[in-house]
Amino acid sequence: MAQKITILLAGRDYIMNASSPEEERRIRLAAEAVNSRLSLYTRSFPGQKEADLMPFVALNECIARLSLEDGKKALEDEAGKLLEDTLSYLKTRK
């Protein structure tokens, strides 16, 4: 059953549903990351409205996610290659 939680984003409270404690943890960590990045941009660009900085926060977080996905793909490819090499080696040992 979904649990309603309240998170703080850019100084405003938002109510969200979390279907599990793990999802709640992810939501809260994501909110912390967004608020931290927004704080960094707010200090770097004084006088800018938070609403104008939020697209940069979203872009930066998406870039980070895509970089992780690229890294994951490279690791999966390497694991597949190692498995192939191992199976090939074992076949020659029979």
C-alpha cells in the first residue's frame, strides 16, 4: 500500500506516494540531490530565480544518470566478453 510522504523541493513541500520503504528512501535521496544542486546553482548565479535554475538542475541530474547508464553498459559488455572468454577456455580444457 502506498504511503504519503512530504518532501521539500526548492523551499516548497510536495506530497508524494511511496509504495515501499525503499522507494521512499530513493525519493528522499533524490530530493536531497535536487536541493543540493539547486543550492550550488543559487550560490553560483546570485540574483537568478530558483525557477530559472531548476532546468539546469534537471539537465545536470539527467546527464549524471546517462553517464551512469553508459558506464553500466560498458561493464555489462565487459562481463559478457569475460564470460565468453571463460566458456571458450573451458571448452578447450576438455
